Amino acid sequence: MTEFIEKIKDLGVGFTDPEIARQVAEIELLDSVVQGQRLLASAPGKLGLSDRKMGELSWEMSDEDYSRLKTLNKLFNNVRQYLSLQYGIWSVPNFETANLLKEELSVETALEVMAGNAYWSKALSDAGVQVWATDSLEWAKTSQTGSKPFYRVEDLPADQAVKKYAAVDLILCSWAPNFGQADLDLIQARQYYAPRAKLVFIGEKNGATNSSEFWQKTKFVKSDSLKKINRSFKSYDFIKEQIFEVKQ
């Protein structure tokens, strides 16, 4: 167990509020599942205590306990950063959402580009999809987390990967970089090489993922299937992570 998780456990001792206990347990489970390179059955519950909740709890606590709670809540709100540093992931897939992507979008084969440690490829594979994960792997040369992928990653830039695996049903990109035009280049590659494939991006709309031009120029599919998929993929912290399908 890492120092981050140990600190959350230690700080959580003594608080009787059920919401605090739930979040401590949720984070312990999340860390255990990711460390074991497994999948959560469904999306993790919301993490972080609201200002209103903190205010309510402050009336019941000593100054010392409240100071400890503020430190604990800061850790609750830093779980995504912890996962990125410890395991090289920004997005936490779950089996329910992966299975809905398969069923609702009629996916039998998929390509993940800019896959990083390919956690989403692992999720789709567990749901019964045949998956190829690709990445340029430049980032892995300077990150220790790059030596522990969740699924086999082929060393290929996105456009070449789309060309090679043009026959897939789905092309997926999770948390595209917010610099350069890799996201727009991917859309063009799909249009040229694999126009029949569905193209899905995972990230925060107008947030720290994809270029600003991507959000300005790209048109997205609106459908009941996509709503159903996103209902199963609730953000667990203040970042409003969603699944977006790009129109043809």
C-alpha cells in the first residue's frame, strides 16, 4: 500500500460520518483494483466533500479534528493526480461502461490510439471486444509508469495506427494531449483511412484535454445510446470527464 493511501486511512480514523467512511473505502478499493490491473464493476462513487458538507461537519468537531478533515479532503480531491503519477492513467474505466460501449455502439473490434498504458483497451478486451492498443511511446521513455501497461501497446503514431487497423468498428482516444493538433489529425486520419469506424474521445469538454480548436471545430453525436453510456461513466471528482462520439 502506498504512502498516499496509508495517509488517507490514517486520517480517516475516528470520523463517524458515513460519507467520510465511504470515500476512504472507495479510494482503498480503487487503488487495489488499479494496482492489480483489474476493472471496477461500475464507476467509483463521488469523491471530495462539498463546502456545504464541510461547513456542517465543522460544527461537530474540534479545531484539531477539523484541520485533519481539511487535509483528508484535499487528498480526496487529489486521487486523479495520484493515479496519474502512480500508475500512469488519467481515466478509470469500468466494466459496465466498457460493456455498454460494446453493446450500444455495436462494437466487435476496436483500436485505441494515444493509448498510454492502455487501461481502456484492457476494459474493452474484458468486455469481449478484440482490441489493438497503440501509442508513439515517447512519454514512456521518461516515466517509470510506462513500463507497466495494462494491455499490450504497439509502438505506432495515431495516423499510422488508423491506417493499419482501418477495418475496426471503433477508434478510441482517452485524454488526448491539450497541445498541438493530434486530436484534429486523428479526425482527418479516420475520415481518410477508416470512415466507417466510430470515433470516440474520452475527456473533459473544454477542459485540460484536447486542443481548444478541437472543441471549437468538432461536431459530436447526440443519441440515447451515448446518454446511457455516459450515465454509467460518472466523474468521481471535480473534473467532468465524459465520453464523446465524433460525427462523420
